[in-house]
Amino acid sequence: MRAVIQRVSQASVTIGGAEKSRIQQGFLVLLGIEESDSQEDTEWLVRKIIGLRVFDDEQGVMNLNIEQIGGNIIVVSQFTLMASYKKGNRPSWLRAAGHETAVPLYEAFVDALSKGLGRPVGTGEFGADMKVSLVNDGPVTICMDTHNKE
């Protein structure tokens, strides 16, 4: 799994002109899933995201996690994170998981993140043409890959 975690002051997802999710302070998580990903990858990534200390404490130091600030999360599926760009100029997405693998893992990830956070997590819609809007706060953007845990 690959995730791009963006600290936001606000974010939203719109599908077909209708707003699906909106948050204020928190994370917008773009999530890419590949065929070799597992439930273990989901659990590791959820722990890392919830524990990520990138919010300012009272001294202005990035020392607080999302739970400590009462922040919210939106998760958007993004198969293009699995792009291979080594050959030519047109990306290949052969590593991206098909629906039969990706959808259950995406749903498990959202569910585990919601349970870990203790409140509902906003989502996009798997496979939909989404318009994602955000105000990146900082900017702070962190990339994580469950196949590179060290």
C-alpha cells in the first residue's frame, strides 16, 4: 500500500457535482493498493497514520497526533499512486490491484482507521471520477509505503 498523507486545514470530495465528504483540520489520505498487499499492511499503515505526530503543540512544534488535536480524516482511493514510469512517458498501472483485491482492502483500511480514530472517516467512492479539494496546511505531506517499512 502506498499512502500520501496531507495535513489539511480543510478538504472535501465531490462526485458528480455532489459533495460526498468534508472535513476541517486533519488528514487527506490518498491510498494506492497493489495485488501483493494484505490485511497486515492495512494494520501497519493505520497505526502509522494515527500515531503520526505532525500537528503543532502549544510551542508550535510538530509533536501532536491526529487524536490529540481531535482531527478528522478523508480517505480517497488512488490507483495512480502505483504508477510505473521507468519505461517511456506513459505510466503503467500494472501493479495496481484489481477491484477484487483493492475494494475489500480499501474498505478494511477505512474501517480500521475509523475504529482507531474513534469516529467516522470520510471517503470518496472507489473507482469514481472524484474532485478532491484541499488546503494543505504547512504544507505537510508525508508518503508511506508498506513495502518500505524500515
